Amino acid sequence: MKIRPTAVIVLGCLLVLLICGRFLPGQDTDFARALTPPGDGGILGTDHFGRSVAVTVWNAAGGSALAALFTAVVTTVIGAGIGVVSTLSSALSKVSTGLLIATLVVPSMLFTFIVVGLLGGGRTAIMVTVALTHWPLAAQLIGPKLREEWNSGWVCFDRRLGAKRAQILRWHVLPAAAGRVSAAMAVIFPSAVVHEATTAFLGIGVDPSAVSLGPLIAWGQSEMNLGAWWTLLVPTVALMILLLPPTVLARRLGERPRSL
Amino acid sequence: MILALLAGGAGVFALAAISPANPLAHTVAGWEFASAQARADLVTAYDTGGWFGAWWQWMVTAVTTGDLGYSRILHEPVAEVVAGRGLNTVAATATAVVLTGVIVAVVCILLARFPGLAHNPVTSGVIGAWLAVPSFLIALLIVVGFGSQLPNPATSAPITLIPAVSFTIALAWSAMLIAAARSAAAEVWSTPWARALIGRGLPSSARVRTILPSVLSAVRSPAVIYLPVVILGEAAVEAVLSYPGLGNALVEAAAGADLPLLATVTALAAALTTGLVLLVRSLGQVREARLVGAGTAATFGISTVGVSL
């Protein structure tokens, strides 16, 4: 399936817009306006502190998006690096395969619960565990492509002509794997968002006062009993806005990686 | 060398365990019941104050006495937590497996019956959207939408909560499997051989009989691979629906840093995942050999092992 450039541009703009929310100034509490419905209490109503739900959710979504983007980049770089190392040396390939198998033994969400529950550390710890558990995915996506290019006819020809490994990587191998790198990032980004939201929703190792979509959804669930449906609906929709485009993009990239 | 080391270590533990003095058990296993002074003396004597010491002590205790430790969050021995709540989780998972099987089977038959369905962008979009919804959000939607009709977890038997839990897990799990089935169906329907089935005007039942095995074989490996994720990774679903299963206990243990319970559940998850991956790989090799022998694998170009290590 072909990816339209306009879709990628719209997705990029959406991401930048969301991330901008991370840098919004803090809001003052105003208990007189607590749980005011949309309309009287601003465009999307207010929460139990009297703060605008729209601004709070935008801030939380921006934080999640920024952290997930950073994690996706770092994890993909780690996976690609291990893929490169595996391509260059068969001994290191065996080591990386062993590491990969070891990482796959425990489900990633379970691993996140355990590490964050025992060590704390909030969002940073969640993102570190996502990087630790998701690099095999990036390595699996990128590694075979790197090996395929490394063993291709023109690379062998270049090697015989005396090209160095670094030059071959820069000229042939890494550009050829660019599509797979995009696919890996598109897969890891929503996964990082889900890990952060789920862990924070369950209140494992996360500061309850931290602005994150997970706690906002948890608070919204309890405030549903008071009739404040908007406190649950708005963060839930924001989470879906954050997850839906990259998930669809990842599926399309996965179906036709060569279309990029 | 590693095997020799492990065998040597096991031998030492075995000797200690069968010794009339049972030194390991007497030294460490009484920790839960020792006085504060006795604990302080032991920590000083064996330098077991750090995390490694705590882990080692737990492991030795489990090895020598069969005790998995005591969950300070749930206020009962870990072995009882695993036995009791594990049974609830197994019951919910078994129901979820049946539900998922029914949902995926129906979709696979539809994909094998209607060639256009697999290539339809709407199908791909719907599956993409379905995949994007986290499982805890599905559970939350069920609680919000049907909260008044759900049984009260505090007063009801766990069995009454199984339908809600298993339905949520089935919805989350079947999305992945249906995505795999759709990709396989799209690939199969793209082959000239499969298109010839339509061109020759074969009846739909013949199409289903021919295409369905390939679609199902693409689903089988992810289904088994994701089983441990479903059993233990869907802890959030159990927590949201307040189901007294192992996943819910895991969430409580993680929130309260309950090391014995966390360590046990992690060991169980690792054993389950490793066993299932080995099973898939061995089954996949058998299946691959059979397909290659029949000459159909080359026709469809489909790997029967979805996840390769």
C-alpha cells in the first residue's frame, strides 16, 4: 500500500502540534470552577482542580508524545546499531541473537511493571524499559535488510575495489535500510505510548501528581460517577489520536516496506 | 562449562538439602519467623543486606523448602497466591482462547470466501484502528458502558466476572491474529494460482477449503507466541475489572514492590514464554517439512513460523 507524502506531512504536523503542548505554562487551581462542563467551563470543561481539561490533556499528550518519540529514536538507533554489528561479524551476530532471545523471554509490559514497580523513576524508567524490551523489534526489522544489502552484488564489487566497511555502510547499506528504520520507529512509538499510559493508569511507579494521560484517564473514570463525563472522554480521545495514526502507518509500512 | 557449573551448584544444594542438619534451611528459611535481633545477626553474619542478598535468600529458601516466600501486599504465601489466583487466570484465559478462536475462525472464513475483503483498504483501516486501542482502554469502556450490569467484584464469585474479562482479552488478542490472517489472505489471493480459482468459476466452498488452511497457518504461530502475553501481559485488564487473577496480583505487587510475588510471576512468565516459543519452533519445522513435501509452501511462499528468533 502506497504512503502518500501528504499523509506523512499531516502526521508530522500533528506530532509537532501535540509536542508543543508539553511546553504550555502551568495552570492555577480554581476550585470554584471545579468540574464545570464544556461550554461554561471552557471548550472542553474543567477538572476537579478547576483547570481547563483541554490544556491539561494537551500538556499530558505532548509529554507522552515527546517521550515516546525520543524512545522510538533511541531504540531504533540501538536496534540498527546491533543490526550493523551483526552484519559485520558472525561472532557478534551470535552474541546479539543470544541477547535478543533473552529479551524476548519476559513479556515487555510485565517487564515494565516489574522494573518500574521496584525501581520507580516514573516516565524515564518506563521509557528505558521500553527501549530495553523493544530493540529486538528494531533489530529484527532492520537487521535482515542490512544483511541483504551487505551481501548484494554491488557491495561485493565495491569491496573488491577496495572500499572500506564504513564507506560501504554509508553509501549502500544504511540508505537502503531507511524504509525499515521508519517502519521500526512507527511501530515503537505507539508501543511506548501504550506502555507509559498503561503503567501510569495503574499507578505503578509513577508520581500521582505527574501530568500524564494514564492518571488523567484513571481520574476521569472515578469522576464519571459525578457525571463529569468529559474528564474521561477527552484524555481517552487524546490517547487514541496519539496512537491511531502511527499504528495505521506502521501497518502500511509493514505491508509494503519498499514503498518508501 | 556452564552446564558443569550449574550441575556442580545443583549438587551442592542437593547435598545441603538431604543433609540431616539441613544447613541452608536452618540458616535462611526461618527468616520470616525470626526475631528482629536474629535477623540483624544474620544480616551482619552473612552480609545479606543488599538486593542480591535478598534475592539469594529468597532463591535458597524456595529451593530448600519449596516455599516461594510470603506476599506482604496480599498477606498470604506466594504459593497460595499462585495456586488460587493462577486458577482464576487460567479459567479466564481458557474462556478467552475459545472466544478468540471463534472470532478469528469466522473472520478467516470470510477472508477465504471473499477475495476482495483482504485487499480492501477499509478492512486494513479498521484492523489498524482496532490494533491501536490498548487493552486497558477496552476494559475501561466495558466498565463505563456496562458497569451497572457487571457483578460487584467484592461480593461476587470470580466465575461471574469471567465473561467480561475473557471478552476483553479476546477483543485485544483477536486484533493481532486477524491482522496476521488478513496479511496472509492478501498474499495468497495475490498469487496467480489463487486467482485462477476464481477464473475457473470454482464454488465458494472450494475456495474456502483451498485458501483457509494457508490463512489459518499464518495465525497459528502468533496465537501461540502471544499466549504468555495474554495470560500475564493482560494484567491491566484484570486490574481494571477487579478480577482476582494473577495479573491483578502482579499489578498490586508491582505497585507495592512485593519482591517474592514479582519474582515468582516473572519466573512463571519466562518459563511459559520459553516453552511456547520452543513449541512453535518445533511445530513450525514439522509443518514446514510437510508443506514442502506437498509442494504447496513454494506455491504460496508463506512462512508457517511468524516469529523467528
